[in-house]
Amino acid sequence: MNSARACTAAGCSHILLFIPRRKVSGHGMLKTFHIRTYGCQMNERDSEALGCLLEEHGYTLAPGEETADILIFNTCSVRDQAERKVFGKVGLTKRLRRQRPEVIIGVIGCMAQEHGAALLERFAHLDFVVGTDQLHTVPGIVAEIARERSRRVATETGADDTEALSGHRPGAVSAFVSVMRGCNQFCSYCVVPQVRGRERSRLPEDVVREVRQLAGQGTKEIFLLGQNITAYGIAEARRDGTYSPDASPFADLLRAVNDVPGVERIRFTSPHPKFMNQAFLDAVCELPKVCKAFHIPLQSGADRILELMHRGTTAKEYLARIRHLRERLPEVGFSTDIIVGFPTETDVEFAATRQAMNEAGFDMAYIFKYSPRPGTKAAEKLPDDVPQSVKEERNQILLADLVARAESANTRYQGRTVRVLVEGESKRNSTRWTGRSDTNKVCIFPRTDGMQPGDLVDVVITRTTANSLFGCVAEEA
């Protein structure tokens, strides 16, 4: 198939810049690729799917950046720090280009979508920039660059690349499954609607088919992904006139996935409290395969700040959802996202966030110091007036609280037996294995004969830290 014609048919928006910079021997000489991933689980899933697509086109995965013929950076724009990290790393590849002129270097994902051709202007050694809706065009673009000594930009939105990007690496104990893309919430600090577009949900039967295939290959845990996952199916229901505020298409999807034979556990991220209605709450409490650990972004415990953030919910409403789940579930864990130093945040409002975090009882949280993102309402209309030193101080206070809560929460597991899904060898000690409990606690335990990744084992907890539980398999305890 002619890759140039295929890209045109897919509606790609390419900028072709022919440059006499170097001579590349052609597609046949480019054998290996490496993808460096930054950011969220959605990016991790995109990288996995793109890797499978490249393999379908005859490429093989290189063990590292230094030996890859094609080097791809899958990027994140959500935080300024993430962007700076990518800029620094891409800049360093100039040395690699001098050493190996035949290497093709590209940037994909959210930064590519946001900055487009400006990245080619900033980095003269960069070959291609591909946005979030055009990842399926990467194999064709790489072939064109190798053949024509050109540079490419593909950032057009709206392409349906679900089928082309449905590949999974076989044998994984846990697998990400994307159920929707984009977000319609337009939180004032967030670039996701800009770089991922509006909400588009996959058909439930397509999701279930993918889950069945994974289960048939031995996958035990399904991790459903969506930027605003509890809004799954709602945009489509509103368009076709079937929307009901009492319904939850995502709850229906959870029930369908729960019924797939071979699936042992279901996780998902990230829910928005605005869409956590009774139908959703009933599903996550009743379904036995849905893990009782929920990552629910709070962002702030102060209602005025939440309104400036355009979150669409209050701290009281958020905490009511937490209490509801705690009352119905004998064992449950919560994690969250928090932004400190949002424009105009006062000491009193920071204290409200601290209090809300303690009341919710989070034993895990991602705490970020606010940084304005170009193109967002907060960056356009609100002064970044909280000093960096204050942001850092507030960040450290919440981190200290978090460690204390996590240590206390994990201590309660001492002497108890927990059911653990074995994930594989511990990164720090090859004589030990690691896995996770239903409530997402990392458990470390000695290897035993016959144990395999994907097994469910009972572990007696003998020691705990803020981050992990340590123990022995029940028969050996």
C-alpha cells in the first residue's frame, strides 16, 4: 500500500519540508524502534498500541534509544515540568543524530498536538511531529521520511484510529483498554480538551470484544481508561436523545466487562465526581471484579477555587461520594489529584484542601504545584499570583500529611491476609515477587515454586511501610 495515499485518505494534515540535510538508505534499512513515554496511562496505552502497529509493518523493538533506527517521544502537556523534561531530552538527541545520521526522530502525543510545526522550528534535527488523533499514520510517515528525506507534521483531529491502534503485547497480566478519548469539562487549568479533543466513546460491544481477546490471551486485570471516564457514553446519549441523569453508560460497561470469563479484576481511571451518580455507585459497590480502590481527582477543598477551576462540583458533594463508598464497602482505598497554589488561593483555602484530604483519608495522591498552561482559561484570565515558595511549602505540607496517613493506613494490614494478583519479579530484589491487593496496595513477598504472574495468592502481611506491604504466601507463613 502506498503510505502517502493512505495518509491522504485518512485526512492527515502534513507539512512537507524537503531538506538536503542527509541521505537515508530507505525503508529497508530502518529495522528497529524505541518509544519513550511521558505522562498518563493513556499515553502508555498509545505507546503500546503504536509499538504493535510498527511491528505489524515489519519493525522490531530496540532494547534502548542508542540502538534504535526510529526514536519516538510520546509526550505530555498537562504540566509545565513535563514539557520541560521532553524539550531537554529531545534537545539531547542532537548528539545521537551526529553519531548516527540515519536515525529518524519524532515527537507524538499531546505536546505534538499543542505545538505542531513549531517543534520542527525549535529542533532542526527532529523529523516528524504527529498529534493525538494521527498516531495510526506513523508507519507511513516514517517510510516517507526514509524515502524522500522530508519532514512531516500530522496534527489534524477527528480521525477514527481505534481499529489501527487496537494491538496489545501478549502475555500481560494487566492491560490498559481505552474506552473513550477527550474531555468536555474544560477545567480552567487543563489542556486536555485542546490536545485530546471532545469526548468520543467507543461502542460497548467493541470494548467487550477487546477485553474478551485479552482474557483469552491470559490477561487477568483490565484497566479501563478515559480522561473523564464516568462520562463514558453521555455525549453520544445526549446527541441521540436517550440521555438520562439517572443512567450511567459507564456502569453498564462495567457490568458487561465484569461478565467476561477469565477477567479477575477491573480497574479504571479517572472518574469525575460530577458523574458519579447512584447507578455508578451501585455498580462499583456490587460488582465483584471491580477493585475497591478509586482514583478520584479532588484538585482543591475550597469551593471558590473549585469554581474558578470550573470543576462543576463542591467539596461537600465530593466528600459525600467518598462517605457513600466507605459506608457500603468493608475495605476501600482512595487516591486523588491535588493542585496547590492555584491563582488567588489563600492560606484559608489551602487549609480547606488539607482538611478535605484528611477527611477523605487519601493514602495516595498526586500533588502538583500550579503552573499556567498556554491556551487555558486560567492562564488567560487569572494571575499566577501565589509565590513559588508558597506553592512549594504547601506542596511539602500535603506530602508530609500523605506519608503519615499512608503509614497509618498500611499499619492496619499488619497480621492480616490479603488477596494479591502476582505481577512479577520485584524491581529491587529478584528473590521476591510483587503484586497488588484489591485496594491497590503494593505487596512484596518471597518467590515460591510454581508461582506465575497472573496467579492470585493469599499473602500474610508481616511488615508495612508508607508505600508497600511485605509478607509471606499464606501456606508458608
